[in-house]
Amino acid sequence: MARKDEAMALRQDPHVLVVGGSDSSGGAGIARDIETISCIGLRTCVAVTAVTVQTHQSVTAIHHMQPSLVADQMRAALRANKVSAIKIGMLSAGRVIAAVAAVLREHPRIPAVLDPVLASSSGRQLLEPAAIGVLKRDLMPLCRLVTPNLVELAILTGAELAADDEDVLRQGRRLLAAGPRAVLLKGGHAIGARSIDILLSSDQEPVRFDMPRLAGSMRGTGCILASAIAAHLAMAKSLEDSVQGAKQRVFEQLMEVST
């Protein structure tokens, strides 16, 4: 009876479903996602899209999951738990994207945050180039938020790397037209004393999140940010408050690395 009661209690706790690849170094991917969401006080369940062999310097192998297996993992997690938000990271191939999109269509009320992982920090391609069109057409319109950095933004919009704030906004609006409800344009790859992220949505003016740029660097900051946003959304916070809280978490972790 105690075990049954424990299982029932667990099912009532809000969970974030993490869909993404594993990182054997623990520096990014699902390991970072679980760490971040747990620190905020929520539980996670997972659907693994790929298993990578990597260190903090390089990726030496990637083993992709079958699309049906990814979808089955997601459906099992959704049946087992009270999933209040979904965070999506590495997807690797068009067929996997289509499988994830099919599951999202079955649960339209659960907010999904997409971190469009295109390459590792060491430069290894993590999404097939041919799958970018599928990502934009089939998955982004189902997402509450998409969180590209400036390099990803340029690739997703078929443009040169943004040279200034005007370029960033132009590319961001082009990506927003692909269908997501909102886009967070991450300024971590820009230069200058301030790190500015811009939240774009079709129903309000751009919202800027401004913090000092720190000298230190670390892997997995995109994972941390997107996972923290999903966790805050799972706690029924507004999108703007969720982004603010997540940006603060990334800043605090970078502060630890920098000192």
C-alpha cells in the first residue's frame, strides 16, 4: 500500500518532460536539463533522441534513436506523470522531429520550449541540414517558445550572422513568422559589456533581458536556459517571468565559473 501511495503522489507532482540527447561528459544535454530542473524543485521524465560519445572538447560518436522509440518514450512519460511542460533539445533528424511533433499535437495544452540545437560547442553537426525545413514547418508552430542563439538564428533564417540589433530583430521576426508563439533571441554570442536576450512575440513589443556579460564560459548554457524556462512555465509562471528567472539562473552559474 505504501508503494502504491508513493506512486500516486509522484504522479501528482508537476514534471518537465525532457526530449533530447545524452552527453557522456555531463556538460550538456539531458544531464544538464535534469540538473537544472531539479535545482528549481521539479521532477523530470525523459525521452532520449540520441546517445553521444563526447568529452568537454569534442564529440566522437552519435547514435540515433529510432523515431518510433522516441515517440513511445514521450507517450509513456506523459501517461506515467503529470507533465506540465516539455523541453526539447537535440533532435538529430527529420524523422525524429516528425515523431516529436506528432506527440505534441496530442497534447496541445502542454507548453513546449524548443532549444534548436544545430551543432555542439566543438562544431560537430547535431542536426541534419536537410531537417532544418522540417523543424521550422512541423515543430516550431507547436512550440510556446523557441530559443536560438545568434548563430542558430542565422542558419534558421538563411541569413548572415546578425551584425547589429536591427539585424537580430529582422531575423527574429522572420523566424517568428515560421509559426512559434514566441522566440527568445539569445545574445550570448554577441560582443559588448552587456548580454542582452530579446523576447519576440506577435502580440507585444520586444522585451529585453539585460545582464552584465561575464568573462567566464561554460558548456550547456543553452540547455540550462531552456530547461529553466520550461520549469518555470510548469509552475504556471508567465513567459516573461519564466525567461527572467531562467536568465538569472544562467548568470548565477556563470558567476560561479568566473570567480
